[in-house]
Amino acid sequence: MNVQRMAFKVHGMDCAEEVATLKREVGPVVGGAEHLAFDLLNAKMIVSERASASSEAILKAVAITGMNAEPWQEGAGSGREKSGRQKLQVVLTILSGGLTALAFGLHAWSSGGFHGALGAEGMGHTHMAPWYSKGAYLGAMFAACWFTAPKAWLSAKRLRPDMNLLMVVAILGAISIGEWFEAATVAFLFAVSNALEGWSLSRARRAVEALMDLTPTLVQLMKDGETVSVRPEEVPMGAHFQVKPGERVPLDGLILQGTSALNQAPITGESMPVAKNPGEEVFAGSVNGDGALVVECSKPASDTVLARIIRMIGEASTKRAASEQWVDSFAKIYTPVVMILAILVALVPPLLLGGAWADWFYRALVLLVIACPCALVISTPVSIVAGLASAARHGVLVKGGMYLEAPAHLKAIAFDKTGTLTEGQPSVVQVAPRNGFSEQDLLRVAGSMESQSDHPLARAIVAHVKSKGVAFIPAQDFQTLQGKGATAVLDGRAHWLGSHRFLEEQGAENPDIHAQLESLEADGRTVVAFGVGRELIGFLALADAVRPTSASTLQGLREAGVEHLVLLTGDNEGTALAVGRQVGLTEIQAELMPEDKVKAIEALVAKYGQVAMIGDGVNDAPAMARANRRATWVPWAATPPLRPPTSP
């Protein structure tokens, strides 16, 4: 029976190991693992519409793995509720460590010292662990193996030995030969490694939660001449909704009425607010400027650019799961080899060489214990935590600890522009007075008028004027001209400010000024002109300033052996080329949407092999996730995950 595309919330799917298990068990039920897709961050399993299976059959197949599933409901996978399983995992790991320490302490007390509690208890040691110490050791192992034992049992039933099975066999073997401390330690360290993996996933989930906060929870839907508040999921395509000044856009759509400048930096990466007019597209998550807009919904909430970004992050996290979980690949070979060797050690000498059965069985158990690669399993997570903590202290979030050493193999690095190579916010880079006015005259007028506005460019201008120590003039009758500029009365005279186009409308431009402004705009500068009547007082040029360390950092990467440095940005081509010239980049791709950045990264991976992506915006996340050597997400580490909504 052909069914429509189904999705399930899978409780207990917390790492790529569970994904692999689900593919093995559910794959045959739906006609092949290729019909399954997984969003690990949201614990979501998606079944293709081409699959042949009923919902009941899929749920039964999931139950066989020891996990349980339920039909997906929108909002169920938001990640806002911390996994109860993860909390229990942390508690059990701490309990295991505490009980192990307690048991060892009791054993040391009963044997007269720590030396008596160490050593091979099963090989003639005189200070065997007392019953109360053994009880504590058993409690420690029980807590540590709470999640590992069911996986090991499933592995044994399916005759697919993995690291979980080897760990459990090693623990049982250690108990059999009387090595209680060894058994508890192995169990505890393996639990620690699993808890660290869960911690890494939890941190990624928190990052996705921050992305979801960019979308308003309510839409001001226009219906029958009235405005009603509804959830974004309830808005049909073609419906009209209102976005007030300063609000975030809740859905993708086309402007029907109104003009405004929107801050699209979180979505497209553009460093400056973009002027939008009727007929132009707006994106969910963008911040509206000072104009009220009426927008026609063009995409459902589940298919906005921001929703696709979040979905691509989750999907990318599982596409590379097999390579990330290299220990599992190692275990597929190592585990059966060790178990076969142990069986041979137990059987061959007694059968062929006349050895004592008890002696060689004991030796086989010792082999299982010492062959347990606990050091290998635990060493990588511990080193990862140390590296991640060090990076976090410097404001850097490395997305995927397994690849901390990846830079040594990189052939190419792709960079976002806004907030990565640049400061990420506009600043005044040129003050140009005209017609006999001084720089102080221009700054006084600029500061006085812009202090009445909350526009990002206005804030940058006010900050610059204050830094120069110029006093403001009281502004009266300040009025905003949507999409053009503003007017105000200073010292009894009507002044104006605005864009290059508004300057032309005021008749205050000449050919020389026009050529100069065209040149500045071609270099990615945003020009704000100021005048009184038909006379131009001057203009200020603003730009997203390049970080002082960008050029030297890129040069250092070249000297370190990274052959190709590429700029990927959603900003316009003129700005991208200007920034590229300043930092010394020649490989530049501009005006890219998030999905275009993903394609660009995939092309780089196909061409150069080892590729990393560095960025700081929401729009960079899918491209960073698709980089085959993990991305470095700068600079939102642990606190806070996103800039305030008013920042570019």
C-alpha cells in the first residue's frame, strides 16, 4: 500500500548509532533505507512517500530497536524541551562514578589501604572485595549500562556485534574473574563517552532553538477588514498579513502595500538594510524598518527560507553520521575478531594441547577484559571536550568536535562576509561636506536629525557624531518619508536627509556629485545625503567595515598551506568585490541565498576534497553543516546565541 510521506518523533534517537540501528530495522519494512531520512537534532524520522508500509508496521519496527515512536506533530521537535533521556543519562553516569568511587573506598578501607583494593583480585589476591563493596560496584555497573545493555542485547540477537556488545561482554568477563573495580571502571568510562556525545548533540539543539526564535509566534492576519492574531502554521498561501515597523516578518511573502527598509542580515547576510517596495519579496525572520507593510503569504510556515535553513541543518547532521561515528566502523571488525580470539583461547589449548579448562577459560576472559578498547572510546570525547571548552572561551563554536584536527588537512576554506570578514554593522567611513559647509556643520545636522530615528544607519551616524564631540541641535517636526529619507526643522529651517535617489528629487545634485556617489555605491558604500532647501550640506558614506585582522588572518592561512580561500556572501556584487580587494580575496561569489551557499560548498568539496566553512549568520548554517570537514561558527558560542534583533 502506497502511503503519503510520513514523519515520526523517535524517543531515544540521540546519536548516529541509533540512526544506523533504525535504518537496519525500519529500512526493510519500508522497502529500503533509502526511503528514510533523519533529523537527528529534532529526533525526527521521515518516511518517503514512495515507501510501502503502514504507520503501525513502522512503529512496531521502531519498537524492536528499544526506542519508541509516535506520529510527528508540528512543534514536537522544536528541541525546546531538554530530552528526559539525556537528563537520565547524565544522572546515571554521575551515579555510576559516585558508586564506583564509594565501592573502591569501601574496598580500600576493608583491605587496609588503596594498594589492597588494586590488583588482580581473581588471581589469588588475599583481599577480595567485601559483599558491600561488590554491591556498590554492581550498582555502578547497573547505572552505567542502563542504556548500553539493551543495545548490546539487540546486537547479540541480530548477530551484529558492535562496541556496546563488546563492552558488556568485557564487563561480564571482568566480574567472572573477580575484577570488580575493572568492570565498574570500564562501564563508567563508556557511560561518560556516551554522555559527552549527548552533550554535544544537546548543544547543537540549543543552536537550532536560537534560529527558531527568529520567527514570531503570531501573525497579524488581515481577514474581512479586520486584523486577527494567528499562528504562522495556520496562515494559508495567498493570505494577507500586516508587519508593523520594528517587527520581525513571520512568513515569506510579497509586499502588497507600503515601503520600508528590512534588515535581512540573519537570512541573506546583507550587511545593510534593504529597501523594499510593493511587489518585492520579504523573508521570514527579517526585521522590518520604519514602514508598515501589507504582505501576501507566498509560502507555508514549513517552507520559508528560515524553515528550510533549520531543516537543512538537521538533515546535514545525519548525512555524515557514518563518517563521524568511526568507532562503530572500527567495532564491526574489532569486536568479532576479539570475541573469536577469546573463544579460540578458551577451546584450542584444552582440546589440542591438553591444557586445563579452568585455566584457559580464565585466560580467555582476561583477553576480553584487556582487549576492551575503553581508552580508545573515552579518549576522543575527553579531548574533544577540552578543545571545545578552549574554543568556547575564545568565542568560537566548533560544530562537531570530531573534526578539531581537520584544519591540518584542509585544501579550501569558504568565508561568509558580514560579521566574519567584516564587523557586521555599519559605520561611517567618509564625511564629505559640500557648498561651503564645514565637517562640523554636516555632523551637527546629521546627528540632530538621525537622533530622532532608530534605523540601523541612523544609530551608526549618531554614534560617529558623538565620538567626534559635536553637539546636537534640537530637532522639531521630524517626519519619515518611507523609502526615501526624512525631514525636520533645525534652527527654524527645514532640513532633509535621504538616499541618492532622494537627493536627485530635491534638485541638489550636479554631475560631479552624481559621479562621486555612483562610485561610492559601486564600492558597496551606503550614502546618506543632508541638505537644506535645494542646497546640499554634504553626505556621509557608511559601510560594513572590514575587521582589522581579516587580511592578516587570511594571509596566515595561506602560509599555513590552505590553497584556496573563497568568499561566499548574500550581499551585492559591488560590496563583495570591495571587501575582497581589501582582504586579498579573488575567489568571490555574491548575491547567494542560503541554498546557493550549500551548492557552492558542495562544488568546492567536489573540486578540492577537504573544505571548511566559516560564518556567523543563520544564513550560513546549512552551508557550514554541508562542509565535509565541519564548520567553525563564529562568534556565537555559549552566550548569547544570537545578536539582538536590531543588530545587522
